[in-house]
Amino acid sequence: MRITFVAKDPASNPTGSPTLYRTDRGSWVVQGWVVDDQAVLAQMGIPEGESCVEIPDRLVPFFGQGDSDVHK
């Protein structure tokens, strides 16, 4: 998989998170805050081998910006 940087949260602290990447497989990779609230995770029913991260609304406008490089 190859990833292409799309955007960092404009209000992120110096650690650079959350960050949004586009893959060459028609998907997204998101660097964000770990969701570790057990009640929330229980509601989601996340299967083995999967996880989730939280990103702010500020990153939503950047979705789609990396679409021009997607190989379909």
C-alpha cells in the first residue's frame, strides 16, 4: 500500500495529529486519537483485527482531496 498525505488538523498541536492520508487502494488512513472508552467500543462491536480512531470535524472537508491519485 502507498499512502499520500492529504491534511493535518489545522488546529492540531505540534505532534501533528490527527492526520489524513489517501491510499492507492481507494481507501483512507486516519491518524487520530485512540478511542479507549470501553462503553463506546462495546456499542460499536469492533471485530478482532480492527480498531477505530477519533478525528475532529475540522478534517471532514479534506476528505476527497486525495481522490485524483486513486487507481481504480
